[in-house]
Amino acid sequence: MCSIIGYRGGRKAVRVLINGLRNMEYRGYDSVGVATMDGAKIQVRKRVGRVDDVSKAMGLDELGGTSGVGHTRWATQGAPTDRNAHPHVSSGGRVAIVHNGTIENFAELRTSLESQGFSFKSETDSEVIANLLESELDGGDGVRGAVLRTIAKIRGHYTFAAIFNDGSMAATRRRESLIVGVGDGEYYVSSDVHGFVEYANDVIYVNDGDVVVIDDDGLGIYDGDGRRVTTELTKVSRELATIYKEDYAHHTLKEISEQPDVIGAAGADESAVSAVARSLRDAGTVYIVGSGTSYNAALAAKHLLLEYASIRAEAIVASEIPVHARSLERGGIMLAISQSGESADVLEAAGIARNAGIDVISIVNHPNSALARESTDVIRINCGPEIGVAATKSFLSQLVVLYKIVGELGGPGIDQEVISQAISGALESGPHVKEIARRLRDVNDVYVLGRGIHYAIALEAALKLKELTYIHAEAMPGGELKHGPLALLDEDTNVIIINPPGTTHDDALADAAKIRARGAHVIGIDTADSDAYDDWIPIPESDEAAHTIAEIVPIQLLAYYTALERDTNPDRPRNLAKSVTVR
Ligand code: G6P
């Protein structure tokens, strides 16, 4: 996904835009660009790179004007090059646009616009929006009419914002986020509130298909028929101030470190948790979906529901739901897990479920997200903004919510204080983990083993290592090692074994012995050391839920410190985006 920011007011626009882009850079960071109305002309500067580097190298601060749009890109259509960076300006120079999402019919629109004399400079789907807007500008009904006719022609999921050389600005959305910030005589349009939260805390969540126009008359929002809509102002929560990383070197480290404190707010609305627990108990079939980290939480949920509530649920990667669409059973429940509530794969899965007569219940961090708005019931994980691209605190908060749900269905009651202590204890492994990270700097392969629900944690561990360190990391149920993967082990391989106390403990030690016999290096995550481990990362003794929730923490730290050793940016891994809003 990309980030979009637009501003019209009395301040020097480029400063507002750069600041907003810096705060939203986690959404995409292949390239950066801004366009401002400087005098009567639209000025554009853009380039591949990070916000601060591009800003310095291109002297963005030199751009004048009190209105403009800005963008950071996560490349989908067209490589991450300077030419493909946004904003894109129409052939006649009357419009500059920034876009997030995909325009499915861009190829045919481009051919048609070219035959009308419009030219294109990039390989992106986005540029057609600029030329379409320009082609529609002379309809006699101004910017609003031009945007309405443009969106009638494009297909896909998108948000775009545009500035016009008459000084006005417009923005619209279809299945991508768009938020308007309202200040004193000034307006912001943005992909998320982080874009302007420092300047304005009154916001409007724009409905799908509505068109925002900001001009000399102020702000107007119109529906698809061009009728003015009335909108509600929402106060942005103060918690957003916590996006700043204070004294931490990276957001990722800050977010890992604050886990003992944030989990207390997960699923705080007890009635929502009870309602969801009842729905799951009474459902015919339960489908649990998510992507990335949230899928790993879905797999943990499947184990918990089976073990504690005798509910047989299927955990399905969200992007696989279209494949199963025909076999989904009416009357079932889909439990959709998503930090952002904006991942396209999850939204599509939810849409398919609703069409099949299946109620969608969601576990989300963002209460105003598309997923939350489209769900029958919502449980909030309330972990505050997660800026590091790799999910950390949201995963622990999701697990806490899941334990709360099964707690209502006969599972173990959880004690948040005990969980916080277990996480704090696990964080104490930091200095030892740093040493292990030094050793992992040059390794190529890491395997992570776990049994039962701990296999879901192992998957999350491998995902963290992949995302932050770019080391090949693979998770498997401990017992599977001997059925093939053992052939891969040699003295250069590292195997992390997640080994909680209980019935699987001895089996995991036996796995460790087999691994060491092949010369590979074993890192045990355990409450006690063992001769079977080359390295031991301690987890404090605790109850079962707290242990399961805390055992990912040292691996989050390991991924973080190994990223530093390998000189990669843990907050912004290459090629990734915080939430992927395209399919
Ligand atoms: C992207 C991120 C992952 C995240 C996944 C699901 O792929 O890079 O870190 O786990 O999206 O995000 P969601 O917001 O739906 O939980």
C-alpha cells in the first residue's frame, strides 16, 4: 500500500506534506514525491528513496505554496523508479494526482486517452487518473464533476487525491482508506490519521464512493450522484501521540518493549468477548482467517477452540478463501483476524463469507477499518498504533483476545498481570539474544520447531526472522523434522526449538538430540536449560496461557537484533508494506 497526503490551508504545504509522509512511511517506501501549487503552476519533485533522503537530495523544502499532495509508494504496477514515483501530472499540466490501490482497467483507458492525444510518462496504472481528470475538466461542473465522471470510468480499489491548477483539491476512495482532517481554516486528506494528527484532531471518515472537494468555499463532500452529504466529525484518539518512538532506536524495538503494558487493553470490552464466544459456540462451522501474522494467530485460535471448547474450526489463509468459496457452509461464522482491518485478502474473504450467508466477526486493532465496519461483531485488540512493518505487539494482543474468548467457553481464565510479568521476564533475555544475533549474522537457514499451538508460534517466529533479517526461516511441527527436512541439516544450520513445559517437552528434547547429531546448532526456548541445547533462551515459569503468549518475545528480539547485525532496517523491511491493500 502507499501513503497519500494532501493539504490546503495557510501553512507552507510542503512541510506539512513531508511531515505526514514521514509518519506514514511504514505504509510503503519505494519512492517519495510531492506536488504543490506554487503561484499558478503545479510543481512536482519526486524520486526513489526514503522521505528524509529524498527531501534533502531534492530540496523539497524549497517548494512554495499552501496547497499540495504527497505520496510514498509501495510498487505494484511498474517498477520502483523515479518516473513511476507519484505525483503524476496530466499531459496538459492542469492536474497532479497521488494514488493508492489498483486501477484494473488502466490499459484500455490508457489506449483510449492516448488516441485522444494524452501522453504518458510512467508505467503505472495511476497516471490514467491524472489524464482522465484533465479530460473531464471542461464539463462546466468544475472539479466535482470531473472526479465523478472519472470514477465512473475506472474499476478497481483505490484512493486518490488531486490538486488542480485552479487551486482546488479533490480526493475519493473505493475500498481503500481516506480520512479528512479538519483544522482551523485548513484541511488535510490522508490515507491514515498519522498523516496529520499533529495538526488536526477532528476527522471525517469518508464513505466509499464519496468525493471530497476543497476549494475557496471550504470543504464539500458529495455522494456518487453529486449530492452534498452530511458528515460527522470524530475526535482522533489521544493514543495516536504514541506513534513517536521516544528514545528507542526503532519503532519495532519500542513496540516489542511496550508489550507488557499494551496487552492489558486487548479485548477490554467484556461484553463483546462474551458475544463472540457465544456465536462461536452456536455456529455450525467456524472459519478463522487472516494473513501473515494474523493468520498465525488464526492457527493458534484453531488449537485453542479445539482444546478448550471442543469447537472444530478451520484456520484458512485469507487469500485461499476464494478457492474454497463454493464449499463454505451457510450458517457458519467467519472469525477474521487483522491488525489493520484493511488487508485486501481479508476483506475479500469477508465479502465472500457474507455472500455465502456466513456472519463475519472480527478481531482488529483499527476500530474504523473497513473490516470492523463490515463485521457483525468486533473485538478490539487496542494495542495502539503499530508502526514497525513487522507485526509484534498486535500478535500478542490477538493471542490475549483469543485466550479471553476460550476463557468464556471453559478454557483457562487468564490473569493479565501474570501475562505481563511473563512478557517482561522474556524481554530480559535481550542481552543474551544480542549475542546469539551476532552469530546469526552470516547464516543462511534457520528452522523453528513447535508442537500443537506452539507450531503457530513457530510460524510467527519464522515470519519475524524472514521479514526482519531476510534469512530463510522455516517453521515445522517438531515431529515432522525426521520426515524429510532432516536432510537439510548440517553444521551451518540453526534450529530454534520452542519447548514449553508439558507433555511435548521430552519429545522436543529428543528432536534436539537428532538435530545436534547432524552437527546443527540448537537454540532452546524453555523454562530450563538442557544438555540438548547449544544455546538456551529462558522463559520465566508461568501459567500455560502466559507462557504461550510470551514465548515469541525472545524471537522478536532475535529477529530485531539480527536485522541490526545484518544492517537491514527493522522498521521497514525491503519489499514489504504494513498492510497490503491490493490482492
Ligand atoms: C502485511 C504485513 C504483515 C501482516 C499482514 C497482515 O503482509 O507485512 O506483517 O502480518 O500484512 O496484516 P493485517 O493488518 O491484516 O493483520
